[in-house]
Amino acid sequence: MQVPGLDETHDPKLESWVASANAPGCSFPIQNLPFGVAETGEGAARHIVVAIGDQALDLTACVDLGVFDDLMGGAARVVLTAGTLNGLMARPPADWQALRLWLSQALRKGSALQGQLEACLLPQDGLRMVVPAKIGDYTDFYCSVEHATNIGKIFRPDNPLFPNFKSLPIGYHGRASSIVVSGTDVHRPSGQLRQQDGVVFAPCRMLDFELELGAFIGGPTNKGGPMPLAAARERLFGFCLVNDWSARDIQAWEYQPLGPFLAKSFATSISPWVVTRAALAPFQVPARAREAGDPALLDYLADSDDAAAGALDIRLQVGLRGKAMEAGEGAPHVIAETNSAGLYWTFAQMVTHHMSNGCPLVAGDMIASGTISGEAEGSQGSMMELTRRGAEPLALGEGETRGFLHDYDEVVFAGQCERDGFRSIGFGECRGMVLPAVQE
Amino acid sequence: MQVPGLDETHDPKLESWVASANAPGCSFPIQNLPFGVAETGEGAARHIVVAIGDQALDLTACVDLGVFDDLMGGAARVVLTAGTLNGLMARPPADWQALRLWLSQALRKGSALQGQLEACLLPQDGLRMVVPAKIGDYTDFYCSVEHATNIGKIFRPDNPLFPNFKSLPIGYHGRASSIVVSGTDVHRPSGQLRQQDGVVFAPCRMLDFELELGAFIGGPTNKGGPMPLAAARERLFGFCLVNDWSARDIQAWEYQPLGPFLAKSFATSISPWVVTRAALAPFQVPARAREAGDPALLDYLADSDDAAAGALDIRLQVGLRGKAMEAGEGAPHVIAETNSAGLYWTFAQMVTHHMSNGCPLVAGDMIASGTISGEAEGSQGSMMELTRRGAEPLALGEGETRGFLHDYDEVVFAGQCERDGFRSIGFGECRGMVLPAVQE
């Protein structure tokens, strides 16, 4: 099932002729090779790029060098000049692997292609990254049992977790049109708020972030009925960081009985680099063990590969920087740290459940994990949890406190994978600043 | 705000040189002129077509005649050869009106273009219609107070209607990828079902339809904050019939707390013809009056135009034909009749509410009304309501009864507008047959 040579792309001894990629702590060493799309050159054409150190290799420009003529049976020329990752994502996983292997070899120290490829390097600093795929549908799951329990406790202290939570990965459809790339400012939404003296239409007063992990779907669209978990897993092209901004007061009033709607659909921010499933292979860990008393897994949600290595060990961090703090400069104040390994459901389980009714999943679709929270103090992925719905504001230093987000607050997510014997790889950042509500 | 001459397109005395369009009871007289997309000719190229009588005028083929060279400042040539309606929908409403006026004049008896256009007529009978637009996002609302009350009574007899129902149009995001065109077979979905002795994964046993009206969004994408109701109304390009197939047993187990997901995302069928807002102008009626005790409308949901003529008087009908009935031939058994004029919220209110948080609505997006039910016996738009959750099965004749849908049942929706002094116009049909569940 795997292209020969793919394992060596994880070798920690590999170094790139792009010197910055070899620096300790670099998010994008040659073992990572995440894909993105940047507007570049005259007319802001959209090019497919790969992050390497502090540079990006312009794959669309590389096509003209003829280096991809033999890759993917000739299809590489087409998919790498399409301006989005959808075409690449739609190829079979063997083609993704072949491209990864080519990149790993071409960017290695000593590669005969160095001279040619140097002309296609762009500094990441100057790139305008965009949402990397045309996202047809966006599905948001709810896979952290700690998050579901924390939120449930606020609204239903006696019965925080719904009985279906441990039987299926709960999910709902999100809004694809409001997905924006990291760095895009986000206006505080207005909406209906229920107050003691009635309902008003006003700017949201309980604006929150949600720390999530997203996955892009790849491969051919499924047709018909259920698909085994092992095949569903092959639909996972790669991952990014997701901030599913949430207006808690709008949500509280609108969400019954059909779920969140305008409380979420004003903006969802994603990090620009898609870290492939192949790059994350060394950081797969056993799926969270089910506890005594949990219902047995139904067959379609179970296989031994998933139990053995279905979870992703990714350290995730939330930073917050207020307008008054250091004049908007400097590192944000870290307010939460957690890890995606603790999710109750794996991404393969999300995918197979999603397709279990025959729902077509199309290359470029995005699914997200739902807010990722841990048990420890400070490991929760939303202000709602960190501050107990604003009742216990966070101290940010320099006298600043936050119950929910203020205008001009900047929220910055980061993700990093580490394991002994492997190079660390990173996701880069997912950042967004809150701007005041738009006035009519 | 309106192109001169548009009103005359409603004149009941207008007749077409396409004789079948002038027959009494024809759904597609020259006063209608709905748009669709058909696969036609060699290579099944997608052409934009307009229904006229039992024929369709192939607008994509007409482009080669040069007849559109001056329309929309030259843009008509581009949008009418795009293979989807998205480009046309994205034009400003004045361009939609100009095209309607051109079509009305060109298809009238005595038109000098008759000789040229006859070569571009295709019999509807032989057309393979497709989903007429690339639907980026699909939103389903919940606008019938009768439906919400009926469903609520089944689950919460003491408190059937949530307190937010009369304050805002409740909606949720649906699944765009599972929207199919009328005539597409629909497999019974499988999913998790909670039974007395535990949860199983099995084919749905409570398969239902939902009778809805859909609207396609047009015009330029909104940016930023709220938009006045009058401007939001201009985003409505046209309407179609929608069957939002629903698996009630899957829904009952999965829907808390985030709303319907796999219970709906296996298929949503739409009728192929988009009846424009302009064509429906004569059938606009006053919006449903709010009752004593209802909360006051918030400003952003209110204007006098909407109160005076915000509702659509469309007679809707549900037919059901079982496999054993007449060997699948003949007219389906009519099991429900209702009217969209009774919806509690208007489409303009749905749109302005949807954009009130800044959510981008893009040309080609679809919104739907939610199940349309009336108060009278037999006016409910779902089996769930018509049979009280299967407890009171319907008699279909010839000894057949139905609690929920059986395999090989065919569900057929029809819609028709009638008003004294105007030609009746129709929506055509939205039909789909239930096939057995796909086995793994």
C-alpha cells in the first residue's frame, strides 16, 4: 500500500540544501514538506507551494522545468498548475506518496536538481497564502470528551454528556463559505442575544475561539454505502490547525433544536500549510483506550490498526495578545496547551462514520475535530471552558484580564510534533485578530 | 429597480410560437421561463436551457447565433456557456431581468427570431437534467410553525415550540455534496439506531421525505456586516422544489446536541427547473400575520414590502407510488397538499438573517424553507407528521398502507401557482425512488 522509499523520508539524519530547514526547532524541516497555495507574481496567480525551512518551493513554477513530466503518469503537470490543492488531493494516495518521495529527494543535500530548483524558491516571509483548497463541504465534529463534558457541565450539571457521545462521533455541517486563511481579520459578529429584558440584535458579547485540528479529504469520491475503516483512513490527505470562532451568546439563543448556525458561520480560520498524513506517520499513537463502562465499539468503527495507531500526538498551543499588550508586538501570552492524542474519536473513525450513510466525501472537503481540551488546568481549547463562561477571567499579565475576547485581541494557535529519534515537525500558525462589529 | 417592460412578461394574453406552451394547464407557459442545465449532444456537454411548453430552448446553443452579443454588456455569452447557472446567478438582478425580457419577446408569437431559435429547441422528454448550479453551501431553515409544532408535540408534548421560533428563522447547515437532481434513485441509508436492547448499525427503518421550497442565491457576495431586508431580497434568484429525505431513527439518536447530520446527508433531491423570482411576482402575497402574543419583529427582520408581499402562494402536492401499485405506472397517490404562503418566515427574512452575522452568501448557494405543513388534515409535508411517527399509517388504496417509506416507493412533489387574471405557472416535478440499502 506504500510507495517504496517513503519510510526514509522520516529519517532524522536527512538534511536539505535549503539551510534554514536544518536549523533546530524549525517547523518545516525536510521531514515535513507541507503543501499550501500562495498568490505570487504578477496578477497574483495562485501557485502550489511546499514549505521548506523559511522558504517555499514553488511547485507550479517547477512544472515548467519539466521535472514532473513523469510523475503521476503525466497528471502532476495538471494538478500542480491548478491553483488549488483539490486536483492533487483527488489523486490516489500512491500519487501523494510519490510526490512526497520526489520532494524529499530533490530537496536533500547533494540533489542534482538543486541548481534548477533554487530558482523556484520563494521566501515564506513575502508570501500571501490563501485557503489551499476549494472546500466544498466543511464538517465539524465534537470528539473531545473533556470538551463535551466541560460544556455540558455549564448547561446541564446533572447530565453533562449525552448518551450518544461514546457511541458515535457527533458532528454537524459547518459553513464552507466563511472559512478564511490565517492572518485574516475577523469582525465581531452581531446577532440576536437573549437578555433579561428581552431579545436584542447587537454585537456579540461572548466571543470565543475553538482550538481544533482539521483534515482535508482526498482520493476519489465514495459512492453508495458504508466503507471499511481502513479504506476510510486512506481518504485523509493532510491536516491543519482550525480556529472555529464562536459567538457563545448567539449560540445559546439560536441552537435549539437544530444546532449551531450563525454563532459559527461568520468565520473559521485555518492555518495555510497542509501537513500530510505521510509526514505525521511517526507521530501516530494508540487511540485513546475506552474506559470500563463505555459501550462496545460497533464493528464499522473498529479495526486493530486504528486502535494501535489511530491518534495523532500533536502538541497544541493557544496564544492571546491584546491591543494594549506590548503594543501588539512580541510573543502572545500562552493561555492553553493541550494535545490531540486525547481525542475520544480518531480521524479515521470520523471519516468512516461520515460515509456510513452514503454521504459523498469529495476531495477538498474539510472535517475538523471539534474543540480539543484536556483534563489538566489550562488544557482547554476555548475561553468558555478556561474561564467557566467568563466567571473566572484569565490574567494575561500587565493587569489585563479576559472573560471572552476583546476587540483587537489576536488569537494565535501553534502545533508541533515531537518524538525521540525523529525530527520535530510543525504546523506553523493559525492567527486572527478580532475587529469591532461592522455597523450598518 | 426594474427593467422597463418586465411587467408585460406576466401578461396572460401572451402566447408563444412554441404551441405546447399555450395549452391550458401547461406548467411552462411563456409567463414562466424557468432555467435549468441539461447534458446534451455528444460528450454530454452541459448546456443552459429554458423550459417552454414541452420543449427547452438551448441558450448555450443560441450563443453561437450571436443573439446575446449585446446582452449584459457582452457577459451573456460567457455566463450562458458556463455549463452551470452560477455565472448567471452572480450577475446583478437587472441582468436577470433583461434576459427574461429578451426570452419573453423572442419566444412570443410573431417574433422575428422564431426561425433561428427553432433550431435550438430540444424536446424536454429526452433531456438529462442535472443539478443546475454548483451549490457551494446549502442551508436548511425551519420556517413552518405547524411543522415545528407537530414535530415538537411528538418529542415534547408539553413544550412543542422552542421559545426562539418566533424570534428568528431557525436554520442549520445542510450537506451540499449530497444534493441530487429529481429522478435520481436514493438508497435507504444505514446508520446507528437505538433499540430497546442497545444500539445497532442497520438500514434505516423510518425513512421519510420532507416537502420544502428551495431558493438559489444570486448577485455579488456580501462582505462584512448585516444587510437591510430589501437588499437581502434582491439576492433571491429563483426557486425549486426540495425533498430533504430524512432518516428519523438515525436522527433521533444522533441529533443532540448539534442537530441533524447523517439523518439528512445521504440525499436531498431538487427539481431541475429554477423558477425565477421575477416569474413568481404575480403570486406574491402578504406575509403571514403575526399573532397576538408573538414577540415583536426585530428591526432587521422587518420592512413594509415584506409584510405586504413577502410570501409565495404556491400550491404544493406530495404523491407516493409503491412498487405494487399499478406496477409502478400511472399517477402517484396524492398523500398531502399544502401551500408555501403559510410559512412563518419569508425567504427575504431567511436571507437577511443568514447574512446578519456577516456570513458570505455566494451565487449558487441554496437555502430551503424546511418542511412545509399546514393545519388541515393531510396538509403536512412529512410522513412523520402525516402518520404520527408511523402510529397511524396512511391508506394508499389497493390495500397498501405506509407508516414510513418502503423500498421502491417513489415520492413525487409538484408545485403550481394560480391566480385569477394570470396564467398558471408550474415548477414541474421533484421525484425520487427509494432503493434498498447498499450492503457492505
